[in-house]
Amino acid sequence: MPEEVKEERWNRFMQLQQQISAERLQEKVGREITVLVDEVDEEGAIGRSMADAPEIDGAVYLNGETRVKPGDVVRVKVEHADEYDLWGTRV
């Protein structure tokens, strides 16, 4: 199979996957989820929901949340979502 056909199919597949992921994550906006904190810096914390694997799935960003440490488990209200990631506030 020609490389350009493979690439075109891959691109179509990835577009569809992004749409599915965005729709799935959009359903979480307004809900509370449990988040495991992975890292914290001066801008805030980054974690993942309990159903997500590190380095594979998207992240949950807690902008401005610096009072947590890696390993903490916190409740977060999801305020925004894109194709792969969530943004929220600790509750």
C-alpha cells in the first residue's frame, strides 16, 4: 500500500478519534471527579483522573492550585475540556 494512502487513512482516523474524545470529555464539564496529582509547579498542579494512565491519557490541569503535592488525591470540578485534557478547580 502506498505511503500516501496510509498517511491519509491515519489522518482520517485521528480526526475521528479527536472528535470522539472531545465529545466524551465535554460530558465531564460541570461534574466533580477524583484526581491524582502528578506534579505541581508555580503555575498550578497537573494530575489525572483515576481512570487515566500516565503518559497515555490526557491530563487534568488545576491552574493556580499550589497547595497540593504529587500523590495527593483531590476532588475537582471540571470547568473546561478539549480533545484530550480537562481543566478544573479543586473543591
